[in-house]
Amino acid sequence: MRQRRWLIVLMSPLALWLGLLFLAPLATMVVFTFRAGSFGPEHDVFTLENYRTFFGNPVYGRLLLSSAWISFVASVLSILLAYPLAYYLAFQAGAHRLTLLLVIIVPAWISFLLRVFAWKLILGSGGLLNIVLMAAGLVDEPAPILLYSRSAVIVALVYSYMPFVALPIFVALQRIDRSLIEAASDLGGTGWQTFRDVILPLSMPGVAAAFFLIFIPTLGEYVTPLLLGGTDGLMFGNVIQSQFARALNWPLGSLMSLAVLLFTLALLAVFVRLTRLEDWVQG
Amino acid sequence: MIRHTKLWNRIAFVAAIWLAIVLPAACSQPAADMGAAGAAQETQAEADSLTVLDWAGYDAPEFWTQFAQTYPDVEVDYTYFEQDADALAKLQSGFRVDLVHPCSSWWGLYVDAGLVQPIDTSRLKNWPDVVPEMAKLGEFDGQQYFVPWDWGYESILVRTDKVEELPASWADLWDPAYAGRLSIPDSAEVAQVMAAVALDIPNPWQTTPEEDALIKQKLLDIKPNVLTYWTDASELSQMMASGDVWVAASVWTDTYSQLMADGVPVEYIDPAEGRLGWVCGYGISSNAQAPDLAYAYLDAILDPESIVNLSNQFFYGTSNRKAFELADPALVSLFKLDQPDVLQQTVFYQTMSAEHRQKITEMWDEVRLAP
């Protein structure tokens, strides 16, 4: 009894925090989607006009799908790239493990904007790649390579989020009981068989966590597509940003934000269902 | 121990009540009408401080040394905004300032929402020298609500070493010769005006549905030429200097002069349809606490000796004709201020209704997201 009371006391700041800074704003956002304007008399008018605008215009739905595709590709690529890295750290790096881990994380300490902007300097006309290609005689005139396109956005997203992907996979690999690996080789399993049947399944919770860690934030990205996306690499975050920062239309902006939120939740629900995530986490 | 727990429960309860009721009430207080205590504070505040909601950088001491000399005891507090939408949102949510500095296409929204008060121009001794074309933009229903202060051109900037034939008009930007080397700003407002000007549409700020359809098609037509949309001047500078972008639309004069200073071969075009022109200016907030100081400040920064610093140090235009004579000759020729009809030829951004802004934002989304 006493313990329970203490629990309530200890939990109340957290509950207050979540309520005030998460649930209340979320509720405000939902209410805003029914308003006719951001301020003034229109602020108090109830309307479904925003829903009509949003669902009546196919570009928004299409953009949501193409943004999800960009995020999905970026997530899969970063997992493919980060897995061997995490594997090396967990099983091969030995005493240098911590140092190498630090090396992976350090770039994340630099301003996000700078790291995105750096890609312009690498891929641009006067950039590193062009200098190398010119010197090798492969191109005659410098031109932006890959830059200002959907591919550039994916490349930069993979680069930016890789450290966050490597960490959960590393932790999952690290936690694998080494005696299981020994048992596998005692039973005559080859290196590949051990990896496929023992290590990979046991590391799947880490891989799933990594996927969520990159898929969700990249879906809301707007800086990277703004700087590198050109005319075909825009993402959903960009239209939300222009509703808030340019058009001053908070109601429509709120509806768009809500749409991303619900869309992400729905995708995750499907994903969890398809991959039987609970089994991995419990298993 | 149990008594202790009760105490904590009570504290948490009181804290929750306080957070839920007292805090929001306290926060909304300034937005509501001030009571008697507020009125007393108001007169006192008038004597010692002035609050200006401004763009970053406009707090430079050169602009208001005169004011500081006349009112040495007055503290000038600057608060900043990044986008016009932010400034309007701040005032709409009850933020108290004396002066606010939005740009012309937003002025009407302030007047409609009652956020600014009419300005008695007879109280400004520098008012007769303000350029009439710009003053007109701040006039609503026969009353002056905004005092134009700074302005500049938005035109086409070209890398002369990369482009064989320089564009002579806005309409030339559609020339396939610039395919994949053009950058236009990621702004519904600029894109719409640019297309309207190229199409020879007389008033881009009040368009018919037929004109809207033409403008949208025109913007869809320019996409094959567009390499990327630029969002900020320093980003554009980098893309022009590196050679990614050869032709850029709606570029300000400060970017041009900076690239020239860096030795990048660029030319600032004088398009046949006229350059676009932005104008920003100050309005006095309806709930200003120190309106007299606001007038004094406005008059001081309008003074030719003060305002000319804007030209000579920041490469922007000034709204005071007398300051044209004091300005750096290089700037005078860049701004073509020596040509008498230059301001009549410039297409200044007019005020825009919220509906029009919403309409063009949606149009711009459709253009940007078209496959």
C-alpha cells in the first residue's frame, strides 16, 4: 500500500509532464484541424474545409506515399550498411570497441544542418567528386552529380542517421550469449550457418528498433529535402513547413501533421503485424 | 512515513492545480485588457522603454544613434522574427510591442486584424521626403498605417562566364538554354508574381481564375529548367559561386554585391518587365505602451543621416529621397537611383489577402509536387 502511494507520487511529475507537454499540445493540434483560421474571428469557426482541401487534392496523398518510400529506402540502406559495422564492433574489435564506437558517434555532434550542407560541397560542381573525376579525365565540364534529386536526399539521410542505426544493432549483438555461438560450431555449423541461424535471428530486435529509429524521424524531415531535393525530392515535412511558416495556415498545417502521425502509426501497426515483432522481442 | 507521503500527495495535488489553472490564467493576462494596475504601469513604461519587433540586424546602433542621443534614458528592447508569418503570429497572440517591421505584402493583414494604429504623419518631420510610391503601399482607407523604411530589388542574377546569351526579361527564364541550371526561390509569393509578370498579367495580387490557371501552367512549364528551389541567400550564393546554378531568379542586391566582391563573374539583369521590389516598414502597434517614443524613434531612423547607413553598410535601398544623395555612388548606380522613372518601372509587392495567400500556397504545392 505504502509502495503504491510512493509510486503515484513519483509518477505524477512524469504524468504531468506528458500531459502538459505532449497530450495537451496533441489535443490542441486536433482541435485546430477544425478551425477556419489561425487567429481572429475565423479562429472560433468550426469547419471541415481543411479536410476537404487536404483530401480533395491528390498531391498530398501522393507526397505522403513518396515520402514514406524515401524513408523506407533510407532505413533499409542504413541498416544494410550499419549491420556489418555493428557486427565488427561486437565480435571483432576487441579492446578498441569503445574507441571505434566513439568514432561512429562523433560526427553526430556536428550541427545537422552543416552535415547536410557538406553534401552540396562534395557532390556539387566545384566539389570533391568533380575534382577527382576531372583529374581522371572522366568528365569535361563540372556538373552537380546526383545532387538536387531524390537520390541525394536518400544518400544524405543514410549518412545522417547511420550512427543511430548502428547503436541498437550493436547492443543487440553484444547481448548475444557467446556460448550459443560456441554451441553452434560444436554442432558442426559453418560460419555462415551460425550467422544465419543464430546471430541474425537473435539480433532482430535491435534491427527492428533501428528501423523505427530512422524511419519515423526521416518521414518528418524537411531540411535535407529542402537543401538537396531539387524539384523531385521534396518530402511531406516541406508542405507542413510552408503552411506554418509561409501561409500562416495553422489549421491546414495541423491537419497535415496529424495525417503524418496517423499514417506512421498505421504503417507501424502493419509492420509489427507482418513481422511478428512481439515474438522477436520476447524470444 | 505515511504522513510524509500524504504531505507529498498534497504538494503534488496543489502543484497540479496550480499548473492547470493559475499558470494559464497568469499567462493570458497580458493579452486581456489591462486593469487599473496595468494603466499605472503603462505611464511609467512610457518614460523608460520602447519595444521593437524587428528582423535580426536592424538593431544596428547606426540606425538609431539620434534617438539614443535625444532619449539617453530610454531603453530600446529588440525582439526578433525570422519570417513575416512569425511576426504576425506573435502580435496576434497578444505579444506587446510598440513598433513592428513587416513587409508590404503582409501590411493589409495587420490593418484588417486591427493590430496597428493609424499614423499621424504630421508628427514625423521627415515624412515629406519619403518616396511616394512606397508611402502609397502603407496607406489603407485613406490613412497611413505603415511607414516604409527599407526596400530593394529582386531580379535575375547570371553567371556571365557560363551563360552565352544573358536573359533580357523574366519571360526569358523559360528559355530551354538554361535547362537544369536555373534556381527559383521556394516561395509561392515570388513564384506567382514572377510568372504573372512574365505573362504580362496586370495585377498579380488580384487574379481571376483564368489568370490563376495560366500562372500555374506557366510555373509547371519552367520546371524542366529548374535545378533546385533556393531558400536562403547564403545557400544561393554558394550554389552560384560553385557553378551549380547559372541563372537565379529573385536575387537581392546584397547577394549580387557579395558575389562580385568574391570575384565571381555575375551580372544583375534589368528585365524588360521591370525588376521586382520588396518594401518593408514600421507600424505602431494598437496596444503600444509608448506611442510617443514610437513616433520619436520612427522620425529618428527616417532621418537621412541615419537611414543612409542602411545603403552604405547593408546595400539596401532607403525610403528617404534625401538619403539617395548621401548614398555611396556605387549603390546609386546599382539601384539606378539616378534614373528618374526607375521606381515607376519597379513591380513592388502589394498587400495580399489571407485568401489569396492560401490560394497561391496550394497552387505552389501543386506545382512543386507535380510529377
